[in-house]
Amino acid sequence: MVMKRIMSLAVVALLMSASVSAQKFGFVDSEYILRNIPSYEAAQDELDNLSQAWEQEVQKEYTAIEEMYKSYKAERVLLSEEMREKREGEIIAKENSVKELQQKYFGSEGELFKKREELVKPIQDAVYKAIKEMAAEGGYAIIFDTAGGASILYSNPRFDKSDEILQKMGYK
């Protein structure tokens, strides 16, 4: 009985190790792939140009604020309390205006983000689709991305053990 049990465990272990070694893994370098797609390089150039133009516009506004403040500081002793408050208010309003402009261009939902979504995301989606198709056709269980450290780009859902872990922890 014990011998039969040991043999059963040995066969199960052998089958499990064979199935693990049969899984195929691959890797890609997404930065390399993207750098070799001309439309991606063109999109990056356009984004860089827009970003530089917007940065110059914002910097010009900050320079104007600095000039306003210098002028105010130089004339402050000559101004009445009412005029000082008015000038301070103008400087603060201008600063707030420039901060809003900066947020409009560079914020998390700003123009640069939207333009990147418009130009780059379709290319990235096409790369991801190609990776997914290649993984399915080649029978790969996992595809790693070596750009910026190894991260998983595609994994076969049948090897996802997340639900089992949640169940084991008592959350499902």
C-alpha cells in the first residue's frame, strides 16, 4: 500500500514536472520594438515639439510674473495700501492663471496626455496585439518585457492563479 502510494506520487510529480517544462516563455524589448516603428518615432517627435512649445509658453508667463514682482517690490514703498493689495492680487491672479495653463498642457488629463493617447496608444496597442497573437500561436505561457526591467506583458489566463490565492486566503 505504501509502495503503491509512493509510486503514485512519483508519477504525479513526474507529470507535473513535464508539464512545467513544456510551458514556453519568451521575452521582448518593447523599447526596441517601438524605436523601430517609424510612425512611433514621428509621434514622439511631434510630442516633443509640442511639449517644448508649451514649456516655452509657460516659462514666458513665469518670466512675466517675475518682472511684475520685481516692479512691485521696487515700487512698494511708494504705493498706497490699496494699490499694494491690488498689485499683489494681480500677481497672485497671474500665478494662478499660469498654473492653470501648465495643468491644461501637462496635467494628468492635459493636452500632452491626450495627444500622447491619440498618437502613441494605437501603436502600443498594435504591438500588444501582435505579442498576444504571437504568444497564442507559439503556445507561450508568458511573455516578459525586458525594457525597464522584466515585467509580464502577456500571460495565458489558464496559468493565472490569482483566484486560487484569494480562495486560499478566504476572500472567495
